[in-house]
Amino acid sequence: RGSWNMPSNDMLEDILTEVSPLLGQGKVANYIPALAKVSANKLGIAVCTVDGELSYAGDALEPFSIQSISKVFSLTLAMNRVGDALWARVGKEPSGQSFNSLSQLEYEHGIPRNPFINAGALVVNDILQSRLSAPKQQSLALVRQLSGNKCIMADKWVARSEYEHPHSARNAAMAYLMKSFGNFNNEVDQVLQSYYMQCAFMMSCVDLAKAFVFLANRGRPLFGAKPLLSPKQTKRLNALLATSGLYDAAGDFAYRVGMPGKSGVGGGIIAIIPGELSVCVWSPALNEAGNSLVGTAMLEKFTTKLGRSIF
Ligand code: GLN
């Protein structure tokens, strides 16, 4: 493995201690009412290597709402089913705007800039709605298989509270605008509900670190012999995560952390060192860009202590 050792539980504990003075900064997402009830003091980190070695610290075993981290699972399913045809309907460029921005869609003729902003994820879910017989059940089956945890469930209360909040109209507006450009085929409401259900999957840092080993291991999941993506598709997915996974803060994240990653407004962030490991952090309070504030600091310390980055 070259010059690095498996991060020890002690190293992860040290990271938690070092970032704890930052707790209190940032804000827990409140536009999804059920998320606003989560304690801002939760703090967890888990690492899983491509050999399946696991280390973790803090609240790493406590399930939380994965939110936009689910966009990586749905994109994986779509890449797996549709291949390159996908890129006719969604772009590969960073958006330079917030995750729920609507404005670019108008002058880009209904083609979202990338699959990780909400508009892009909605197109990906529209594709899954057309291609899969039961998208909600099949995505749940995928996360259970990837993490080796059959108990993973969607929190229906979180999904419903997002669906019923006026903020949901913004996601619906994106979908209808894309429909007007011919880039959305299914019923908007049906796709929205399926998307919210996937955002509401409850997974722990340990579940997520295990689930994302396939991105560090040329498409091969931790459990099961069959690759989910080819090495080339995996490389491409990691490239998209590096350029767009943290939305408008992708540059800052690359600069400070140096790994492809994906955040969610539940406060989780997953990140990958290709060929080596996947890591997941959780701290619910978010920065201005909608990414976990302390989570980003944990990952910055992680790559600094490990002496590794993709750059
Ligand atoms: N469900 C959230 C939304 O659609 C996901 C956003 C996120 O995690 N960045 O707004």
C-alpha cells in the first residue's frame, strides 16, 4: 500500500477531539422539518479500506438521513442500466450555484449541469422511473447489498415532511421546466416521491463507508463478486464527484480535503481515495454551501494526518 497505514481508531478519535471546538458553528437544515430535530452535536467518522478493514469513532453507528448522498446511488444505477446515453440528458460540468438552483435550467434548455444538483438528480430519477420496474425498492435493495446491512430503511416521516414543505415546489418547478424542454418523461409527483424516499434512507457512517468501497475498488463492491460499474465508469463517476459532489464548494473541498466526495443536507459526507479507502463523516450543522461544516473539517484533518490526497 505504499507509504500509508490503515487509519487507527485512535487517529479517528483524535480527529473528533480536534474538531469539537467547531461544534456550534453552522446551521442544521430546517427546510426539511424532520431534519431540524436532529442534535447538532452528533459527530461520527468511519473508514473502510478496499480490503474491508474498518475503523470508526464517535456516533459512527447511528443512522442519519443520507439526503443527497443518495444521488450517487441513483447515478450508479442509471450508469449501470443506461450507459453513455445518460449524458444526452444531464451534463458533466460544475454548476457554480447552489444545489437547488433553478436559473441555469432555463438558458441551458432543460439540461441540468451535472447529476448531483437537484435538477440533475431528478433527471436521473426520471430515467430510473422509466427503466426500472420498482425504483424505490431497487434502490433500497442496492444500498442494503452494498453496505451488507439488511436493516436499512427509509424514514417515511422525513420523506413526507420534505414532500409537504413548500420548498418541495422548487424541485417540482425544476422537473416541470425540464418537462417543457422534453427532458422529463414521467409524472413529476411520482418521481419526486421516489427521490425523497431515497434521500430519506437512514444509514450510519459505517454503512456508508462500506457501501462506497466500490468507488475505491474499480467498481467492485465490498460484498458480492460482481462489479457494479466498470473501472472506466468508476473513474468517471469519481471525476464527477471531484468536480461537482460538493456543489458550489467543490473547489474549496478539493483544496482543503483533496478527495472526490458527496455531501448531503443531513450532515453526512462520503469521500474516496481510489485504490485505497472510502470514508464517511457526519455532523449535522451545515455551512453556507449546504455541506457539513465540521464534516469538512474532519476530512481535512483526515487527509492531512494520513498524508494522502488524490492530488
Ligand atoms: N432532499 C434534499 C433536496 O431535495 C437533498 C438536498 C441535499 O442533500 N443537498 O433539497
